[in-house]
Amino acid sequence: MTLSVARYFWVMLVVIGSSSYPEAADVNVQRGTALANACATCHGPEGRSTGVIPSLRDLTPNALHDSLRAYRSGERTGTVMNRLTQGLDDADIDAITAHFAAKYRP
């Protein structure tokens, strides 16, 4: 049941957030932008954290992609990332990675 609640949360973010970014030409980037809105709570606006939580915009696309997959599989542990990534499928992770790769290059 927890997985379905997490999945519902991410799907709702995509549905609600996708209409907020009509300027995004690439659908995958647009979807990633909607999903990445949830990241800002901890990782800061535009993926730039001011605290001890890592800034996402400073990661290479491969590092971000690999980190999200590692959190989801349990290979990497964190305080909330393991739970949040349970609601993401491979397409979601690809979309989030595409968003940060398109917007912010280290």
C-alpha cells in the first residue's frame, strides 16, 4: 500500500505540474520539471541547496541518475530518499535526470 501511495503522489505532481511549464519543448524534460518540484523542498530552488543536503544541479546527469536508482534499490541509504524513490519508475528517473541536465550543467 505504501508503494501505491508514493506512486500516486508522484503521478499527481506530474499531472498538476505539467501545465505549469508550457515552455518546455521536450515532453521528457517537461515531465521531469514537474517531478523535480518535489525535490526543491529539501534540495532547494532550482536544485541548489544552501544546507548540508547536496545540490542536485551540481551533479552530473549520470551521477544523479545512478543516485536515484541506488536509493530506489536500497543500495544507497538516506533519511527520506529511499522512501521517495520507491514511487519512481525508470521513466520518472530518466525524466528528472533530463530536467536537471537541460537546465543546469555542472
